[in-house]
Amino acid sequence: NRILNNLGRGALIVIEGCDRAGKSTQCMKLVDRLEDQGIKARLLKFPGMFRSPSGSRIGQHPDMSFAYQPDRSTSIGQMINAYLTNAKDIEDHAIHLLFSANRWEAMTHLKSLLIAGTTVIIDRYAYSGVAFSAAKGLDLKWCKQPDVGLVTPDLVLFLDLPVEEAEKRGGFGGERYETKAFQKKVRDIFMDLRDRSWKILDARVSIDELHARVLEEVMRTIENSKALQIRED
Ligand code: T5A
Ligand code: NA
């Protein structure tokens, strides 16, 4: 292996969770807060489309023009959008590969941000990719393969919200995957995907309380990643 000098690189933080757990809300608050504290931070989202308050999907969230990169308007992003809104049917394996390709097409940009010392916050990553496709019945091992080789996160924060609570939040039920039984399966698979980078946070609390917990974990990770020494293995 090459000698890796990690000093000065940005940290990679992933926010995961089932639908409506509050991921996008927390991602935006977090990036805003880090920037306020003088920490260079950027937000990426997979798939690259946000939901507007009315429920339709839009390219860029109105609250985050300060942070978001225009990657979401890729042709792959558009295909995923058509699938999620039920405008188009795509075979299960094929849509799985498109979700993965949507991450791969952002890798050059992601790596350059991290190397330049920018902390990157990602709203969903490969864990969502595997959990949703495996919950449909696709083979778990097969589902993991396309994302092998993506940049590994330093921290994955899983916002854990019971499906019953998620249902009460706005917009649940409109899109593909938004049924109670399906979301329960997704959560079970997420739990099987946990690794050492994961922290599970109770998402039943207020937006501000959750933000405080998220910030605490993220600051600790940023400090640790700064402290990484040169690796020679
Ligand atoms: N998918 C995704 C795959 O199948 N494969 C993949 O590889 C990937 C990446 C769309 C779908 O695609 C699937 C998973 C999804 O089904 P998405 O675009 O991330 O993925 O989904 P969205 O619809 O944009 O987002 P979610 O439904 O997951 O919601 P969030 O981001 O978790 O929640 P958020 O922040 O938008 O909040 C939802 C509502 O709750 C309120 C908010 O104001 C909002 O109304 N809220 C709170 N209310 C009370 N207390 C709190 N603490 C709250 N926090 C937020
Ligand atoms: Na979201």
C-alpha cells in the first residue's frame, strides 16, 4: 500500500435512516452550523433530488443553495426521480445499479473535496442502496457489490425513528417504498449492515435536540480525523 497522509483531509459523514427520519433536515442544519464555526463543509445527497414541501421532487433544496453542488441534474438522477415518483417502471436490478451509478458519478468530486480539506456530509449512501433493494427480495450479497470501492465514511449516523412515528410526518405514502411493512423490512436490513463507523441516534426528539446530538458526534469525528497519523501499511 501507498503511504497515506491523512493530515488535513476533510471528514466524511453519512446520515442514514428510514424514510422521514429527519435526515435532510439534519444535514442542512449541520452544514450550516459547521460553516458558522469556520469548518469548511459541503452537502451531497443520494439520490440527487430533494422533495419540496408539496411533495414533488426538485433538484435543489431552497434552503441549501449555499451548500449543494449541481450533480443532481445528471441523467441518472433524472431516471431515478422518474422511478421514485412512479412515472417510470425500472426492473429491480437495473434501478439498483442506477442508484449505485449515481454515487459513482459523484466520486471524483467527493474525493477532491475531501483532499482539499472540506468536510462532506452525505444525505443517504450505499447503506440505503443495499437496504431498499434487499428489502424487495434481491440477494444481499449481490446488492453490496456495485458499491464496493466507494469512499468509506468516517462516521455513519443512523437516525432511528419507529415507522409509526415516521408515518405521522408529512408526505408519507406518496412514493414508492412508503408503506409500513416495507419500511420495517428496510430497518431490519439496515440493522444488519451496521459496522464500526455507525452510531444510532434516537430520532424521536425535537429537531434542535437531534441537531445537538448529531453535532456532538460529528465534532468528535472531525477531531479524530485531524489526529490521524501517516499510515504506512
Ligand atoms: N433509495 C435511496 C434507494 O432505494 N436506493 C438508494 O441507493 C438510495 C440512495 C428517496 C427514496 O430512494 C430510496 C430511499 C427512499 O425511499 P430520499 O430522496 O432521500 O430517498 O428521500 P426523501 O423523500 O427526500 O427523504 P425522506 O423521506 O427519507 O425524509 P428525511 O430526509 O429523513 O426527512 P426530512 O428531514 O425531509 O423530514 C421529514 C418531515 O419530518 C419533519 C420535517 O419537517 C418534514 O416535514 N421533521 C420532524 N418532525 C418532528 N421532529 C423532528 N425531529 C423532525 N425532523 C424532521
Ligand atoms: Na430526505
